[in-house]
Amino acid sequence: MPAIGYRLSVIGYDREGRAQVVPVETGLPFLGWHVYPYRLRLKRRNVLAFARRYRRMRARYAAGRCTLDEIKTRIQGWLGHARQGHTLALRRSLLRKLLPKQRRAVQPRLPLPPQRKREPGGEGQ
């Protein structure tokens, strides 16, 4: 590793900033992912942020403040991002909780028209 650091300093690359020379096996952070030689994993903060948003979406849906189409669009967007890595078990565990039934606003009922009293024997007599 010191040989790499020396060669980089010769060409003017500064390692003192954020950039560091590390083995690839430790994983490199890139665009919300930890990139390993043979797999991609989502960063923990990305997963926690989606779990929080999903919980809020479920609460808004249960209260009737958003539609199912709005929720589907947001979930599909995140799933498209998450499918790029090895995240099948993660996606299943996050989406295991289904959406609750939506509360509908109670509409006032119109009064029923008065009903005629029926006489015994029906209409046929």
C-alpha cells in the first residue's frame, strides 16, 4: 500500500483529503451504494430513509390523504433503484407490511322518501 501512495504523490494526487487508497474488498461508497468486487449493497441510511417514508405513506393512506396510485409510483421508483444490487431479501422485508384499509370520508345520507304501508294480501287481490 505505501508504494501506491508514493506513486500517487509523485503524479500530484493528494491523499490527505477525502480520497483514500483502500482495498476494494472493504467496499467503496458510491451514489448511495457500497460497491464490493462481487456485489452491491445499499447504504444503511438509504434503507432507513425509505423505511421511514414508507411508514409515513402507509399512515397517510390510512387517513385518506393520498391515493394508492401515488404510493405505487413512489414505491416503484425506489424499487427500481434497489433492484440494481443484491437486495431481494431486503425488499421483501421492507414491503412485508401491507397497506392498511383506507378510511373513507363519511358522506351524509339523504333522508329516505316516506314508504307506503302495504295492506295484507298484496297487490293481486
